[in-house]
Amino acid sequence: MNAEQQRLQAANTNQKDWRHYGPYLSERQWGTVREDYSAGGDAWNYTTFDMARSYTYRWGEEGLAGFCDTQQLLCECLALWNGQDPFLKEQLFGLSGPQGNHGEDVKELYYFLDATPTHSYQKLLYKYPQAAFPYEQLLKENAARDRLEPEYELLDTGIFDEGRYFDVFVEMAKADANDLLFQYTIVNRGPEAATVHVLPQLWFRNSWTWGYDNYRPQLRALDDHTVAVAHRELGDLTWYADGRPELLFCDNNTNVQRLDHHPSDEPYYKDGINNYLVDGQRGAVNPSRVGTKAAAHYVLTLQPGESQQVRLRLGPTGQVRPFADFEQVFAQRQQEADEFYADLQRDITNDDARLVQRQAFAGMLWSKQFYDYDVPRWLAGDPALPPPPSERLTGRNAEWRSLTNYDIISMPDTWEYPWYAAWDLAFHCLPLVQLDPEFAKNQLRLLCHDWYMHPNGQLPAYEWHFSDVNPPVHAWATFRVFKIDQKQRGDAGDIVFLETVFHRLLLNFTWWVNQKDRDGHNIFEGGFLGLDNIGVFDRSAPLPFGGTLEQADGTAWVAMFALNMMRIALELSQSNPVYQDLACKFFEHFLYIAEAMTNVGNTELDLWDDEDEFYYDALNKPDGSHELLKVRSMVGLIPLFAVEVLDEDLLVGAPVFLARMNWLLTNRPHLADLVSHWQEPGKGSRRLLSLLRGHRMKRLLFRMLDPAEFFSEHGIRSLSRVYFDQPYVFEEGDSKFTVNYQPAESESDIFGGNSNWRGPIWFPVNFLIVESLQRFHHYYGDDFKVECPTHSGHYVTILDVAEEIAQRLNRLFLRDEHTGQRACFGERKLLQDDPHFRDYVLFNEYFNGDTGEGLGASHQTGWTGLVTKLLQARYDIKFHYEEE
């Protein structure tokens, strides 16, 4: 057991809370629903980037490369000033949803480089221009562009030309659980000497303004390089600053004079340090050197290529020589991080693959955030403030009065999505379980708690609309995490975890059956189901001409959910036979869903189209007629996910389930015909449960593996490329709807944000395709072959297809062995060729369906972090069934 694993064990057994401090500070709090108290729910404009430096937040804090404790009582981050900017660089800049021509987007360059699960060592790189940051240029240019043009990015401004920027490396190492060492290494990459102001900041989250408790913690200078930190819950700590910086103090209170032009009794505001340094307001900081926010101000002048360091320590009081062991602790923690990853990556021999995977893991760990949102209190308002507008009591999230969140949660992206999303979080747990099984399991438990799950059984989707519907992948993730953890533990696994989540998901499954099967026909709706604008219509809104939509993906997702629950019940039945009855229940559910997909609503309409040999959504019109919406998209591939293989040993251990299964399939032949070869043992006496019989699966793969349709060089596209030249057109009365292939950013904003499932490659569904194909191969074996690519004449096993897709996904990030280029960087020569850029990888939200260039949220390591699993498995793609 290496040193980091020992720290994890100590944390898990409550011997020492090594996770107490971490990178839990959000990169953006402004523009979130939590901070929105407007009447109409205009979150982007209620708190803005311009307000951020002056506005005291109610529900959380933000900061550049920040750290805090698990309750976000005490926060630390970095501020910078190049002498040119109109204000300090304390927060990352980006465009709000209405400001961006493709939705919200961060306009900065920063990289998560390293991290350990207990946060004993963390490393981040921020690239800070030496010229004035082009705030107005980015705003104006993006505002001038329409949806047909790409986003205007920071690199497009030329601000990094000739290397005129600072590389700012942020590192943190823990000498002990509550003893934190911070090291900031600034490098001048430019051709001339340049000066930069470096201001590490420390502050308390404001808990005294809202009318519940007027206790104020305190920061107080003891001398010119030491600050006393007093908080009744954290105890007494000391902030040590190396050298002799200028210590500056103010308070974490809103500058109402600047924002509202109101007088105030507070003499020092949150933006006091900014106003003192940038605007020369000498009275903006407290001359007594006391407050609730402090900064250590260093001025560094660096020659070309020169680097300098700033060092601080936050830890126990009374350290006489706080920097005596600084280098030793850093060197030891870096070595221990290397040892931790050497063990994790022992089967990966490719250096570039190790680099990419380690940075992806770092992004996962840097994206753990403190999240506080008490909906009933948010709706009602706080005692010391004016009551919120009455409209909010019937507005956004008003039906979620049971939701009270106060936890460290894995976020999709710390700037663009600084709030959890149900299906994102499920995918996050597969990379996380490789690093920290207990944290991953806790994340899956969280959404099932009473203070997350709605009393009706629905899981909260995301804070913009908790009642929206994400695909039900929680059961899949729970079982996968259980099996991975079981393999790592080498025992029977955490049965208590599996049983706990299973019981809560029983409620969630019931919610799906009661709420999303409108007519009780086992055909499910669900809305956009995370796929945004993939369809002809906005699937989260009523159809423009009435009627209902029977969704092939919604129905397939629930079929997958049923099989996942069946498999969990069978696992639990190995130690408690009572679960065999529940396994029977979910097996029957699956059968009736399979039947319904063939006979929609007891009509002659089948979601499978024999002519096109593909699955489509079905439109039920107000006049009672039915029509398939023949758009070949990811919607039609999702039925692949509803597949399970039952080994003979598992069935022998569940005789009640086996008897019930055989009775049903013998006495209900119309159901048996819908299930793939249930009565014919496959390879190794296995049984296959799938929505797809062999013929349909082959025909679906024929479409999916066609380069002219779905099969990109970098994975499976979300929409067939045939719609590039010939868009799909649907007409109803005087209305006309068009779907065309868009490989990159969306050309339509009617679905909100930068949503786009009309061509790009998305990691979560690609990952599920890979796993589903592995399951199929586990049943069929090597004798069952398909053409890959389609029309190539090259026939391979289904496992080979899974391997090929996985390799194509990996190649989004890995250097091409011939050109040395990374597909995710696109044609940006600076990123591809510059030694100070080319090995820093971003894990984007989605990828261009033709080129593989990274798009959308640039740091959505969340579900794109699934690449860690594919990279781990690229030398043995059978990872799924090895774990089971």
C-alpha cells in the first residue's frame, strides 16, 4: 500500500480527515440559479461577471485556482495583476449564455495537471497575458457573430503571440491534514522583462449577513508576514507568507456603493484590495490590518524565461520556521503522487497515454466542489434581507422544497457547469472509483438521499430545472462502481452500498413507470433526456401541433434501467435469496418494454423500421394517426444499451428467478420471441437479454459503422452524416421542421446554451456503446462477425468493433504516431507545436464529428473523463467483464 493509499485508508476509517481541505472552491458562482433572486429567473443577469469582485454571495464562493474546507468556511485563491488590466484577475472570465453566440463559455486558458484523491498534492497551470486582458474585444466580437460562425476564443485575439504571457503554476501540498503548503511558480515566457503582481488571498465565506448568526471570524496581522486565522469551527490557524509581502485587509461584504449606489456603514468591502491596488484608493483597505479577507501582495519582475516562486503556508499556530521543511514536504508529496499513479498505470506502457490519463484524473479531482443549495430557504429568502419576489414561489424549482444540498460534489465543469447534473454525475463515478472508491460510492448515494431525491422518487436533474429528466443511468453506474470496487478490494464487495442504493432506486424506477409512461403502454417519453436538440422538435416542450412523442431512446433507457436493476437484484440474491423476487419483477418489466417497442401503444406501429432497419421516435398525432420520425440519430442507437448477459453460475445461484424466467418465456411465447435466444445457451452457457436479436443488431451496426453515417475517425457521431447534403424535413400543416448534420457548434439556439447533438461526438453515449458491444461479445463470442467499417469487406468480432471505437476515442487526445498532432487541438498551431502548450490537454464537452476538435465546455473532464477507463483498457479491452 503506497503512501496515498494509506492516507485514503486513514480518511475512510476516520483516523484522520485528509479530505478536509481540497480544491472545493468553484471557478464561477456568478450567473448561477442559487444566486438568482430575480422575479423572472434571469440568473445570468442577476449576478454578472462585472459584479463578481464586489458582490458577496449567499450560497458559495469562487476564485482562481482555489481551495477551501469541506464546509467552505475558509477559502484561499490566487489573484494576479499585470499592471494593465482594469481589475485584478481573481475570477475566470467568460461569457454568459446570452452573451455568447454559442452559449456560455469561459475565455481563459488553464489546465488541471495533477492531483491525488486526498488532495495531498495538487497542480494547476494558468496562462496570464502580459498585455491588458481583452475583455471588451471578446464580448464585442462574440456578440457580432451569429450561430453560423465559430466562437471567438482568447487564442484568436493574438494575446499570446511572441510568448507574451506568464505561466503561473499553482501547487498545494499537505504536510498534514490541516497543514497546507502553497507554491506559486511564475514564468515569463515573453521576449522582454515583465512585472506581475501576485496576491494569494484568504477569506471567510460570509455567514453573518443573512440574519441567522452575526458571528464574524477574523483575520489579523501578527507581523509583516504572518496572519492569525480565528474561526470558532476551524479553530486557530496561522497563514504564513514567505518573504516580506504587503499584507492587505478588507471584509467580505458587498460594495453596495458601487453596485447599487447606496450608502453603507461598512467601511471596507470585498473589492477593497482590488480598489487599493488597481485604482489607488488608499482607504479601501483596513490600516489596522484586520478583517474577513486578506491578501499577501508580492511584486515580481522577471527577465525573459526567468521563473520566481511565492510560498505560503496555512496551518497550526506557533511554527517558528514554517518554511524550513517546505521543499522537503513538496518533494515527498510529488514523489508519493508519482508512486500512486505508477501503481494505477502499471499496465500502460505508452508515455503519452499515461500523461493524458493522469491529466484527466487531475481534472476529475480538481472538479470536486462545495455545493450549498437549500431550496426552501432560497424560495423564502433570509431574515435580514428583503423578501424575494412572490413570483419565485411558483417559479423555478418551487416544487423541490424538499431539496437541501450541502456537500462536496463532483461537478461537470467548474466554470461552465458549477452544479451537478444527475446523469453526468453517474458517469463521473467510473473514473473516480479508480482513484477513490469511497468518494465515488458516496456520490452515488448522495442523489438517493431524502434531501436530494424528490418524495415522488425523481432524481434532481440540475439546478436550472431539477424537474427535467436525465437518462436513468444511476443503476448502471452503481453496479459498475460496485464491481470495480469489488475487484480492487478482492472480496465480496460493498454489499451495504449496493443494497442501499438499490432500495432508493426502486422509488426512482416507480417514478419512471408512473410519470413517463403516459398511457401505461410501456413506451416512455422523458423529454430531451440529456440529448438537447437531437430531434425534430424540442422534446422538453409540448409539440407545436399537439400530440405526443413515443421515444425510442426514452423507452430503451428504461429497458436498460430494468436490466440494471435485475442484475443488481441477482447480485444481492447471492447472499439474500429474497432479492430473487425483485429480479423477477425487473425481468418482467424488461419483457413488456421489449414487447411495447415492437407494438407501440397496441397499434401496428413498430419503433423499428424494417425498411431503414433502424429505430425511430414515433409521433402520435391528435387525429389518432401515427408516424415514425425517420431521423437516424443517437436516439436509434440507444436500444443497444439495453443488454445483459447472465452466466450459468449466476442463474444456478438464483433458482427462483431461473424458474420464473423459464415459465414466463415458455408460457408467453409472444414475449419470448422478442428476447434474443433466451432458450439457446451462448458461449460458456450464457443467456442474452437484449432488445436486439442478432439480425437487428447486425443491421443497426451496419448503419453505425458506416463512415458516411455515424462512424467518424474519432468515435460515433450523434447524427448521421447523410443529413449534411440532404437535411431531413418534416412537414405538418403549414409548419416545416428541418434537421441537418452539424459536426461542430449548434446553428440553432432554440434549445438553449451550446447544446448540440446534431453531429458531434459525445463521450458518455460512446462509452456505453463500447460497453454494450462488450456484453454482446460476451454472449456471441468470436464466431459472430460484422463488417467494420461498413462497405470495407473487412469482418471482425464485436469485441474488435468495441476495441476500434475505444481506440478512436482515445485518439482524440493522444498524439498521432505519424504527425505528432492531437485531434482535440484542431488546427491551432500554438496548441499543436508550442512546447509550452502541446502537452497540456483539455477534456472538452464534445468533439467535432469530422475532425475531432474539442468543443463546448473546455474543462468538462466529468463525463469526458471516461477516457481514463478506455486508456486503462486499451491493452485489454475486456475490462467490463473482467470486473464482473
